[in-house]
Amino acid sequence: MNFDFSKQKHKKLAIIEKAQTNVVCCDEITHLDCNGDLVFVFHVYKNSPYSYTRSLKEIECELAGFGFLRINRNRVVNMQHVVNLNAKRRELRLTNEVTLPVSRRKWQIIRDFFGS
């Protein structure tokens, strides 16, 4: 893995929920899930995810240079938080013990990212 994750410490994501804006450091985000235009941002130190309306494609483009990869139709993952790849099941396990499926088409991108 040759990616420099130190850039994440300086990148922040503004999450606008109703009348308040939360600013989150990208290195504290484990993954993002999408349901239509509603995006759920899962945070290392928060039990429930932030949610706001935005296109996952926009977020993917904004975070692509900071170690975030799209692993399937509805999910972008912070690769810094990946601790295990299961090739047989095409799954990732994150630092918070969450296991996420990877689409068949995205699996090779994930393997290339880690140089396996």
C-alpha cells in the first residue's frame, strides 16, 4: 500500500444537516452509505451516522484523492480503515468491525490499491 494517508488529516467534509453544519475530519470517517440522495456518514467516534442530502458521486469525486474508494453502487470506503480483505467473499472488514461487500467489478480496484 503506497498511498499517503497523511493528506486526510487536513481534509474536512462539511455535513449540512437541517439547520446545522458539522465539519468532520476525513481520517475519522470509516465509510459513506447512500440511499437515493441521502448519504449516511459513519464516523469512528460516533455511534449513529450523520445524514445529509448530496450525491454520492459528488462526494466520491471530492474524496478520491484522499484514499476513499467506491466499493459498490451505494458505498464509498476510507481505505485507511480497512483491516482485512476476504477475496473468497469479496468483503472488506473495517477497524470498527463492520464487514462490507465489494461488487465484482470493483474488487480488482481494491486489490490494486493494496498491491495484492
